[in-house]
Amino acid sequence: MSKMENSKINFVNLTPHSIIFVDDAGNTVLTVEPSGQIARCSVTREKIGEINGIPINKSQFGKVENLPEPAEGTIYIVSALTAQAVPDRQDVYITDDAVRDDQGRIIGCRALAHI
């Protein structure tokens, strides 16, 4: 288990969406609102072709933007793409175990994951 598990942790949501954690019964345990800062990977695109009039691009993901430096007692919740770009950051997490409503829309999650 993580050393952080037993201490007070500050969650910083670096996505544009509220993150709602739910328990197995579907009850909200915690909501983490967006911080107002969004961590993203830069993207460059090169058109490499076309299929039936639809452009086909080669996307290359680069540097992560707007990810704060590590801070004691703080974890950052980011998109999976952003987390994949910084695998050595032990303070960067993604949501995990999505919970969906009866129409298939994500309404929350049960856990965090580290990539």
C-alpha cells in the first residue's frame, strides 16, 4: 500500500470535469471539482492520407503542459493520455473503474489508478 494512504492528501483535479467517487452502492463518497487548470499533452498532426474524403493524420504527443511540480501531500488527477506522458511522476493519477448510468454515460468512478 502507498505511504500516502494514511495521511491527509490534497486532490487536485487537472481535468475540465467534476470527478465523482462512488461506493459499491452508488453513493457519492467524494466530489473533486476542476481546479481551473487543465494538464494536457501538446499535439502535432501531420496529414498522411485520406479515406473517402476524410483526412488521416499522424498525431504525435509531446510535452505535458500545465502540470504543477510535485507538492507534498498532493496528488494530481489528469487524463489517461497526460498520465501516460509522465509515467515517472508518482503523484499523477487517473480515474479508474467507471460507473455508468442506464444509458451508458459515466456518472462517477470507484477508484484512482497510476500508470
